[in-house]
Amino acid sequence: MEEVRHDAAHQRFSVTVDGHLAVLDYVRGDSAIAITHTGVPRAIGGRGVAARLVRAALLHARNEGLRVDPQCSYADAWMRRHPEFDALRA
């Protein structure tokens, strides 16, 4: 499976799986990022792709000393299921 890529200029994490592009969009603030959208095509749904994107975004935020505001419902639910990331929640 392909590695998750971070495009800071476009505030997006992405990965291509079986030719399908999945994305996580965010908005960067001074001390936090707001995850605004996670999109995974139906053809590759149910394979943990969105989880990989959210984890990559959270690890990036942690490494950069940023908090996370999970405005996307999927990202919010994922964070609730992974309490090891609670300290990042804005």
C-alpha cells in the first residue's frame, strides 16, 4: 500500500490505493489544525484508508506541537476511539 503524502501548501494528506485517491483536508491555524474533510472513494472503503489519513495528520500535529480540532465527523469519531491522542484535541 502506498505511503500517505503530506502536501502542506494545499493543507492536505493523501494516499492512492488501487488507483483511487483518498484525502484528508485541514486548515492550519497558529497553534492548531482543523480537520475539515476526510474523503475515501467507495471502491476502497472499509480498508482502513481513512484511519491511515487521520493517524498521519495527528502524528504530524503532534510532531509540530499543534492541537487538533476534528471538525470532520469521521476524524472526531476516530479520535474518540483512540484516547492516546486525547491530549491533541483543541
